[in-house]
Amino acid sequence: MKDPKNMRGVGYSMILVSASLVGVLIMGLAIGEDVLFADNMSRDSTAHFNECKANDFKTDGCEIYWDRINTEISGIYVDLEN
């Protein structure tokens, strides 16, 4: 006969998988009305970045981009001191 501890581990794994599927279901129901939820989030973020870029990252709320600009990788150089 097989070790009962092994069966217990399999049972716990099945419970964990079913709980994670319930979590995915709840998230799906929460954002189910808005099928373009992620797309809207991405578009809003891009619009906010472009607005900050137009204002040289000096308006309120643009501080989150300060650590990512003025680098060779970003290619955006702005004088934040003035």
C-alpha cells in the first residue's frame, strides 16, 4: 500500500489548485463588464506619460517618471532643476 502522506499532499495540492481557480473566477467576474480593462489601463498610462512629457515632467503626478528619464536608454533629457 502507498504511503498515506503522499495522498495527503496530493489532496492539499488539489485544494490549492481549486482555490486559485476560484480566485481567477472572482477576478473575471469583477472586471467582466469591462472587456478592455487592461487596454484602457494601458491607454490611460500612455496618455498620462505623454502629457507629462509635453510639460517637461514638471507638473503634479509626473514625479513617478523622474527616475526613468535623463538616461541614455530612455533618450529623454529634461532639466528637472528649473
